[in-house]
Amino acid sequence: MRERLKLVFRQYETRERQFEAVVRSKDLEILLARARAEQSVLKHLSVEALRNLALTLSIRSPASFARRARALAGEAQELSDEVEELSLSLATLRCSQDDVRVLLFCETIL
């Protein structure tokens, strides 16, 4: 009876970890979707900003145009890095979910 209770408790803990991993996975998917949306908006805004700068180039100096272009490129790179980081985190979390499922299956068999 004692061994059975230990087994049930371990299964409960394993299922709890799986549930937490699923919740974290969903959170990461949401963050990834938001980051991609922000990247898309920034890319669109960057194009619009570059068009506006091209129109007002006669007023602004070429140096300010170059600074703004570098700043926009830096922002786009940061967002791209963030999307990549979130993708890697999501992949890692999915792997850990698979590990938890295997543990659950093995404990059920035993």
C-alpha cells in the first residue's frame, strides 16, 4: 500500500510538472506571436520612415538620415534576436514536455 501511495504521488508530481510546462509553452507561444507582430510593424514603420526621410532629405542632412537608418536597423535586429530567442525557448520547453510524457508513460507501465 505504501509503495502504491508513493507511485501515485510521483505521478501527481509528474503531471503537475507537465501542466506547468504546457502553461509555460503557451505563454512562450504568445510572446513569440507578439514579438513577430512587433517585428512586422517595425519593419513596416521602418519602410514608411525611410520613405518620409527620403521625401524630406532636402531639409535634413545626409548624416541625420544615416543615423536614423542605423538606429532603425538596430531596432529591427534586436527584434529579430528576440524572436529567435523566444523560438529557442519554445523548442526547449517542448523537448522538456516530451521528457515528462515519457516519464509518465514509464511510471504507468511500472
